[in-house]
Amino acid sequence: MNTVSVEILKDLYYMGVNDRETNLFENMWPLPEGVAYNSYLITDEKTALLDTVKITKVDGFIDSLKDNLGGRNLDYLVVHHMEPDHSGCIKTVRDLYPEVTIVGNKKTKSMMSDYLDIEIGNFVEVKDGDTLDLGNRKLTFVNTPMVHWPESMVSYESTDKILFSQDIFGGFGALNGTIFDDEMNFEFFQDEMRRYYSNIVGKYSKQAAKALQKVKALDINIICPVHGIVWRTNPDRIVDEYIKYANQVNEEGVVIAYGSMYGNTEKMADYLARFLAEEGIKNVKVFDVSKTHVSYILSEIWKYKGVIIGSCTYNNSVYPNVNQLLYTLKMNKLNNHVLGIFGSYGWSGGAVKELSEFASEGGNFEVVPTVVETKGTMKEDDVEGLKKMAKEMAGLLKAE
């Protein structure tokens, strides 16, 4: 079954596709659980398709669209977001329904020209607060720029109190028969939802927090995002979760991420983890940056307040895979974290120096005072230093 079509309410259809073939989202982020692309169709006095799906799923999507329209024409195509996994079928839909009116904001129109290289044709430009009357249902538009593209917007249907939220409230993971929140365990979806937010939207958390203030003020019964599950029973849960993500509200716990060539830095990480446990920190996650993709490490850092980064010295510098982690963390503008650093070197240092520079410019950190730098393998003084670092980290976390 290429496209899953489910009636959400009378004259409102979910039309989504599961993508289990793509290995890397945006050619960067692993998709071991796949991903869903969601579209919605309203068949009121006027018909409106809300976004499309990735072009690789076009055949089944068009078949589902025709079936749900039941021979009717398509009056409107609402474009909330121009990213190709949601705009991929616009040309096909326009070819099939040449009289369709496309609805978007000013930036949408220019991006359609840039990305699709088509004559736009009938186009209605909407601004904040503008309304599209479909009959019994009316869509009111709210611009959410840079959440996470400049043209991004959402729409609110006031009759049934439905928010069509584009990428907001989305998550990684194919929908394995479960379309709605009351059909699945939230915990089953939560990790991939947080990994989606932290890697795709995280950089724009300041803008996301502003957009979520607008959303929180709405009376919402159902949330229809373009990735992930449809929230028809407890939409407040995903709204509150996203508000927590956007404001980087995190839990007590520590993520230790290290890069090691010959095991010396890895040994330091394991000692640190043990010392943290002895200090009463129950949530400790240890990651080898050469084994675990950075997207998973970032997601766990988004969850936990404590971050400790360790690196061996490589060519008088930080280990390359640690450098990739530092770049990712800096790009995503971390806030509200406690940071510790440690490292090792053979004959000439460099890694800890660069980690210290990151501590001062890579985000808004409270930095643990003790830094441990080992020459070769750990000595007794280094072990004592790691104990002290663990005690300081635990103290700062528990003080919160």
C-alpha cells in the first residue's frame, strides 16, 4: 500500500505515505525507522489539498487524491512549506488540475518559481490572519518564518479546531498502521520525535518558541503535521513537548561524548561515567563519536542538561569526529546546559585547548571548573581530577 488514506472527520482525509527506502533524511540524518510524509484533503463546498508528498511516492498519492475527490475538481492547493518532501508533487497536481488555485505567502510564490521552475498560474497570496473560505470550514493562516524555512506557515480551521502545522509537531519514523496518537504509545515515538526536532528545527528554537506562543493561544482539538502522527485525542501533549524542546528545558542527566584512537580517552569516559553514578546521577549516556551518528548524540544532549566532551589529540587538534560534533552543537545554539571537557595527548597537546575555546563560544554553557588533560594513559592525579569533575557536574545539576 503506497498511500494510506484515512478519514479524520467528515470531509477531512489524511493522505500519507511511508518512506522506508530513504537512508538519510536531507542526505544527512539516518532513518532506521523510516519517515512519513503527510498530506490532507478537505472536501467541503470547495475542495482543498493541504501540501503534497515526496515525488518518489507520487503514483499512489495521486490515486488516493482522485479516489477521495470522487470525481470532483480540486479548487485549492495550500502550500504550508516548500521543502521538496512536501512540495514534490505540486507540478503533478497542477498538471492534473490545471485550474487549481495555489495558496501560499509571498515567499512561497518566489520559492515555487525557484524550486519548481513552473508558471505559477492561479495564486492567492495570504498574510497573517487571512482566511480561506471553503464552506463549512475556513482556514486562517499564521506565518511561522524560519520554523524552519522562511516561507513556513500554519493554518487553523476554526469549525473543528484543527491546526495544520506543517513541520511543527513532526517526527521521524514511518507510521506502522498507527495514524493517530490514541493508537500508539507516545514513548514509542518520543525519541525519534526529539531527534527530528533537535536536528531539523533546533537551530531555530528562538523562532519556534515565538511560533508556539501563537499556537498555544489557539483552541485546538486536532493537530495535523506533515511528518509523524495525527494528534486527535491529546494535542496538548505534543504542544507542551515542543514548547519544552524550543526552550531547551531538559532533565537531570549527563551525556558523555568522546573520540578515542587507542582507548586512553575512552577509559577516561568510562571512569567519569562511574564517578557520576557514584554522585547519584542516574541518567548517564556514553557515546563514541566514531560509532554513533551525531544526530543521536544531539538528541540526547537536547534531553539532558549535563554534557561532557572528551577528545584525544589528532594532528595537534581535536579529533575530527569530535570536531563534527562541536560544529553541530555550535550550529544548533545550545542553551541551558552544563559543560565539562577532558582529553588526552601523546607528545603535543591541542584537543583540550580547542574544547576550551568551544566552551567559551559554542553555546550558552555553565562550565565545570575542573578540566582533565592526560598525557598518554591516566595517572593517579588524572583519576582524582575526573572524580572532582564528576562531583562538580553533579553539584551543578542538583543545584538546579
